[in-house]
Amino acid sequence: MSGKSAEVVVVGGGPAGLTAAIALAGAGVETALVAKPLGAPDNRTTALLASSVTALDTLGVWPLCRDDAAPLRVMRIIDDTARLLRAPEVHFAASEIGLDAFGHNIENRFLLAALDTRARALSTLTVIEDTAQAVAIEDNRVVIALAHGAPLSARLAIGADGRRSLCRQAAGIATDGRSYQQTALTFNLSHQRPHHDSSTEFHTASGPFTLVPLPGLRSSLVLVADPAEAVRIAALAEAELAAEIERRSHSILGRLEPEPGRGTFPLAIETARRFAVARVALVGEAAHLLPPIGAQGLNLGLRDAAAIGELVVEARRNGGDVGAADLADRYDRARRTDVTGRALAVDLLNRSLLSDFLPMQGARGLSLFLMERIGPLRRAVMREGVQPTTAQPRLMRGEAL
Ligand SMILES: Cc1cc2nc3c(=O)[nH]c(=O)nc-3n(C[C@H](O)[C@H](O)[C@H](O)COP(=O)(O)OP(=O)(O)OC[C@H]3O[C@@H](n4cnc5c(N)ncnc54)[C@H](O)[C@@H]3O)c2cc1C
């Protein structure tokens, strides 16, 4: 990086921003990452699909955290709605599509630590611990004003600054979306019985309740409920909480012991109307916010990072301007179908659970019934989940940029 300029500046040091910065710097692009100092530790975990793991491996990140991750070999969906039209239990096994695992589940703190270590080892990447205060878009560059340091200019700014993105706002990009009357409660727990590398999603009338394996006799939990109920459960004393979760999970993991740290996340869905304009591209939650159903959010964010990395490296090789409007158009087109398709599927699944409308419940039950009974359909759904046909950036295929 020369003086206070870089070719690309990434704003936001969450998992999507760190991955974008590593992808670019690893391919020789002079990159600056503006990252706020880390806040309180995050107790959430992320289920990374196999293609995301491949990308992190290709970037040299996965070897730094793979021992902290648990494989996801089986996924079960259980209809726990007690409604008239209930679906059969659906069982997906990675071995059915020739995979060892659908992906891996990892605590965010381990993933972030591995990303941070890799980022700091790259000589083409400058990490600036600061806060972006303003983003000025000019014809040939973008200038980021920082809270403490001197302004920083670049050809392209990648906005990885989360759901209240300053970069998105500065680029004048609106979003479409809405809030759900639901809150996700998350925490990790240890248990008496082994999980056998299997995640279990109970579909209840207030939203899904999912147990996802962690290494050893531990799992992470995401319980989606109406906001008052989520707050009530989050406030329970440890023994009461253990009993409540054991009851809701039908004791499949035996006696439970919740670990300290409970997080609550009000659910919303939001998609940016453009994922990029000249000089600014959005990745991760700055571009799309999804409820934590079906483990889509960060997997999409990593595909954003891989896609923008690929386009920037290609433009550079061809002597082009990495912040030009045509690159922004290509990035928007490359990400649109993947993001809107996943957002629609998650929204439909969630609404079909909440709905009291019998035909809606019937349609959900029928889809799950067909998936359980028809092997080729089930396998097609599994393959599409692990490796989306509409979005296969090079990194997700194990190819360096
Ligand atoms: C309960 C729950 C469970 C989930 N489970 C999964 C899962 O299993 N699989 C999955 O794929 N996804 C999952 N997700 C979604 C996933 O957690 C998010 O998609 C992901 O954390 C978003 O990462 P990000 O880097 O885009 O944003 P963030 O993690 O929000 O990072 C944004 C960063 O930008 C920084 N920032 C903001 N403004 C500025 C500024 N002005 N200057 C400098 N820095 C700034 C912030 O401090 C932050 O560090 C889950 C989400 C929830 C709520």
C-alpha cells in the first residue's frame, strides 16, 4: 500500500469482509481492511457448507481452524407442529451424494481468529483498526474518512460493514425487506448422548428449533420463537433452561447442560436493490440479511466475497479499472439469482411454518413428503444446497484467483 491509498479498501472486519480482503490480497491486489476493534465475543456458530469450506481451504484459512469444527454428515427435519397436515421426518445423508459431509459447524470466534491470523500474514493486506465515518464516491476513486487516522482512497470500496452498512447508504442503495415477529435465541450446550455428526431441525408452529453438532459432546442451538417467548426462555435459570430445551428436543441428546452466554437476534429479511454501483460493491449482510434458517447467511456472504474477488482480479489482469460501472453491473448480475433465490426459499419455509392457512401447511408437508420418498429429488435438493448451480465462483471450486 502506498501512503494512504490502496487499490481496494474493504470496510468491515466480519467474516465476509475478512474473506474478501484475504481473497484479493492473496491474489496480489493491494488491499486495505478497515476493521472496528473486536467487540464482545460472539457465541454464535456457523454451519459452513462444503463449498464454503473448500473456498476457505483454498485461501489458507481452513487449516487454521479445521480442528475446531464438527462435520455435518446427516441432516434431519422433524415436523413438530402437531397440526392436521404434518410432514414425515426427512433424513438427508451426505453419503447419498458421495460426500463425506455437507459441511462443518464452527464457533464464530474460531473462524474469525483463523481469518484474522491469515489476513495479518499477507504482505499485500494492511489491516487498519479504525471506524469508517464517511464514504465519498468520486469519478475515479472512493475516499473513506476514518474516525482516527487520515482518509484512505481506493479504486473500489467493498462494503462488508453489516446490516446497517455505511457504504450502502453512501452509495444511495435502498433495500427491500421486512421484520418477522420472531426472535432467534442462540447458545451452545453440552449433552450426554453423542450427536453422531447429525443436525436436527424441529419445525414448530413458532419457527424452527435446530441443534447443530460441535466437536465432542457439544452442540449449538438456534431456537426461533415469538419475541416474548424467546426473551422468557433466554432469562431462565440454567436448570430450567436445560429442562425446557430437553423437552423441546424430545431428549434426543439426553441430559443437557447450557454453556454461559445467550444471544437473541430479532429476525428480518432484507435485500439490497443493487449489490454494487461504480466504486462500491456490497458483500455479506451489507447486501442481504436472512433469518438463520437453513444456514444460508454467511455461506451467501462467502460466495459474494469469492465473486467480487474473481471479478477484480480478472479486471486487473485485463488492465481494467476495478471500480468501473461495468464491473459493478457484472457483480450485481453474478450474485442476484443466488441471493434472491435463497432469500425466497427461506422466507417461504418460514412463512409456511407460521401460517394457519391449511393449503400452505399442506404444500409444505407435500414438499417434504416428496423429498423423503423420491430419492433423485432428495439428492438434487442436497446437491443444490451444497453447491448451487447458479453460483460457483472459482474459490468454491477449489481454484485460486
Ligand atoms: C443466530 C444466527 C445463526 C446463524 N447461523 C448461520 C449459519 O449456520 N450459517 C450461515 O451461513 N450463516 C449463519 N448466520 C448468518 C451469519 O451469522 C451472518 O451472515 C454473518 O455473520 C454476516 O457476516 P458479515 O461479515 O456480513 O457481517 P458482520 O458479522 O455483521 O460484520 C460486519 C463488520 O463490519 C464492522 N463495521 C460496521 N460498520 C463499520 C464501520 N463504519 N467501519 C468499520 N467497520 C464497521 C462491524 O463492526 C463488523 O465487524 C446466522 C445468523 C444468526 C443471527
